[in-house]
Amino acid sequence: MSRQDIVAEIPRLRRYARALTGEAVRADDLVQDTLERALGKWSLWGSGNLRAWLFSIMHNLYVNQARSPRLVDYPGDEALPDLPTRATQNDALELRDFAHSLSRLPEEQREVVLLVALEDLSYGDTAKVLGVPVGTVMSRLSRGRDRQTQYALAEDGLTLPAHIRRRHDRRLPASEPVEKGRQAL
């Protein structure tokens, strides 16, 4: 393990921090705090997955800093980093829709979706980062993907197929609206 190994993880840490906080300044502060903590606790790191260890530190710092649950408020498309895209207009729209649906997810589901889908961590590494069982990661990921699908379809004026809608309705929090004549279980 060398300094270069840690430096190589900084872009991933910044991306995850930005997605967690929704603000560039707070994300940079979170990355700096993570790196400071990692270097201070270097003797505690064993021979494991460095990325998962750094994400665990970042997650714990974020949870400690944000004691009350809140949704990430993305300031808008102009504040999101420019990503290389193919020459289509749909990519920017899909990214905007994804970011919007991601910001509407509960924090627990958003963290799992980000770590598995964006950072390409395994379920096991994600479970270690978040300090939860692998089954919980799988459940949160499934619920998060279902909810994002529901949001995407609702934007187009469509609804989920009945078998998914029934499964999803059992997971709706009391604050979520349900269709007229239907009740969440």
C-alpha cells in the first residue's frame, strides 16, 4: 500500500461525497476529513479492500455530521459535473431524471444505490461500508430501484405493472401518496 493507492481513490471519494452531500464544498470537506481520519488510523487498516475501508470511514463521518435525516437537495443541472456523453440529447435528460429520482430516495436506499451502481462495490463490500448485513443491502437496493422506476414512470404519466405496484405499495412510507381508492399495507 502506498500514497499513490490512496491518491487513486480520491476521485471516487469525491464522487460519492458529492452524491451524499449534494454540495461541492461540503463534499470536499468530507473527503478531506475522510483522508485525514484514514491517515490518522493507518495502523488500524489491515490487508483488505482499501476503497471499502475509505468508504466506510466516509460513511461514518457523514452519518456523524448529518445526525438528522434529510434528502439531498441537488441545486440543478448546472452544478452537476460535466460527464462525457455520446452525441445525444437524451443522455443529459436521463442523467437529470436519475439525479432527481436519486435525490427523492430515502438516505438508506440512496447510499446503497450509489455504492453498488455508481461505485461498483460488491454487496459484501457495501454491507461492510454501511455496517449492515448483506441481505439488508440487497433489500434496500431492490426497494431503491423499484422506487426509482416508479418515479421515472410517473414522470411520463405511466404506472408500474400491477405485480410490482403491489410489492411496492407494501414499502411506501406513510408520507407517500397512494392512488385514490388504494391503501398502502
